[in-house]
Amino acid sequence: PVTCEDLKVAGAMCVLMKDSIKPNLVQSTENHPIIVHGFPFANVAHGNNSVLADMVALKLADYVVTESGFGADCGFEKMVNVKCRQSGLKVDCGVVVASVRALKMHGGAFVFKPGMPYEKIKAEVERENLEALERGCENLAKNIEIVKKFGVPCVVAVNRFASDTPRELELVLKKALEAGADGAAISECWAKGGEGAIELAQEVLKAVEKPHEMRFLYPDELSIKEKIEIIAREIYGADGVDYLPLAEEKIKLYTKLGYDRFPINMAKTHLSLSHDPNLKGVPKGFRIPVRDIRVCVGAGFLYPLLGEMRTMPGLPSRPAFMDVDIDEEGRTVGLF
């Protein structure tokens, strides 16, 4: 192993960590306290707020809302199987955030790829399409199913956009409840602030009062392959898992070193329930390829690399900072 001392950077890293270990307290535009102490995205890491941040928040409020990145197949699965397992924290409710346009995309109404100009798909995104939306709601149903697998209530928040029609919104709410959600509500907090999320908050408060007991998907003592295959089949819906030679070698090594008891933190695309970003909706008849498995010994988890997934977070082709400026009256513009 190569240590920080070997690289002569242990002291400098300690100086940085001395302050970075402390959660950041910021506030919303309505002056609500927010603790930000996160990690890279849930496709390449666990994608959750730090345990320390959540524990601080729990000391300060009756209810704590903490984010798990991307869909339930990414951030939420890791929230329970990795973060809660390591910390002892327990989830009381999972909130799946959906939008009409995302579900229409999963239903085949249009094809969208990262970096694509919105104008190219604007007409199809904003046109009412109940057939595509209903097909796309199968993806929503799968996300609800994933949350419920862990023994906790599930509430669906439908993030409203200006182009959404009443019939589209009604359909998503109906399909969410039919799929087993314990509650569903329209969220308009982007446009209306806290007032736009009151109904959603009420649904969450009702859901957490239902009898529940959070559970893990697998016990620590299962083998590395057994854990990976449980996630692949039960969360992603895969038919099975294929291991490349390098992954097979790593499994033997980590088992020998005793790391086989670590939880699994999959590195996979967030653009599909599968490993392939092009497979939308609820893919069927696929197998998960594992090309490599790496270990974070200090954090205590293994992270298999699925398909072509890379661990460097991807950034947009046109960064948001290009729109940020100060106008003639000294006001900051372009942040929202």
C-alpha cells in the first residue's frame, strides 16, 4: 500500500480535514437552516449527506429531510445498505421525486442525452402525451417498489413544471398510488417556495406515522458475489451478473483479506435502472457486467464498476457558472 506519509502529504491533508470534517450551515431563500456536508454523486459514490451532518440535524429538529442522489436504485439503496448499516441511522420514509417530463422520456416520447440543447426536444417535452406518460409510470412504479423493499413507507413528489397539464399530473398521482405509494402530492416549491410543498410535507408526516421497520437487503455475512447479485436482481431487475477476469481476481483478494463482509456500493449509470444508460423505462432480459471491484477500506465498502461506468463525476458541457453575473444594480443574477 501507498500511504499519505509515503507521499509526504499527511500533515497538509490533516490541516484541510480539520475544517472540512465540520458540516456547513447554510440557509434557504426562506431562511430555513440547511446542513450541507455531502459526497460525490450516487452513481459514482454513495451520494448521500454525511452521517455527521444527519446526526447534527437530528439534534436540532423533529424531522430531518436528507437527500439520496438520483433514483431509488442509486442513492436510496446506498442510503440504507451502506450509510444506515455503517451508522445505525434509520429511515422513516422514502420520498421519490418524479416529473411528468422525465416519465414521458422513460415512456419513449423523446430521446434526451446529456448536453443536448433543450430546444431540440422542447416540443415533445411540453406536448401532452398521456400514452407515453402511462408507459413511463412503470419506471416510477419500480422506484416505489425499491423503496418498499426496505420496509419503509414511500411518498411520491411530482415536481411540477409550467408545461405540465392537469391530466398529466392527475395520471402520475393515480399511477403512484396504484403502484403502492403511501402518499403522493404535487410539489411546486421551485415556483412558490415552502408554500408550494405544504401538501407534500403533510403526506410525508402521515406516512412516517405508519408502522414500519427499516431492513437491509442482505446480511453482512453473505459473499461478495451474493451481495452483488441480490442488488442486481432485486433492485435493477437483471437476469444475472457477469464478472470480467479482473473482477474475479479482486473478489478472491478481498475475500482473503476479510473485506467480503463490507457492504456493496455499486458504481453504475443514473440514467437507467440497468448498467446501460440507453435502456429506459423498466429494462428486461439484461445481465449486469462487472468489470472491476475496488475497496474503500477506511469507509468500509466495496464498489463494483458496472459496464463502462467511470468514477470521475461528469460535468455539463456548458457549466452553470457561465450564466452567473452581477447586473448594473449590483444584484447577483443567473443562480436560479
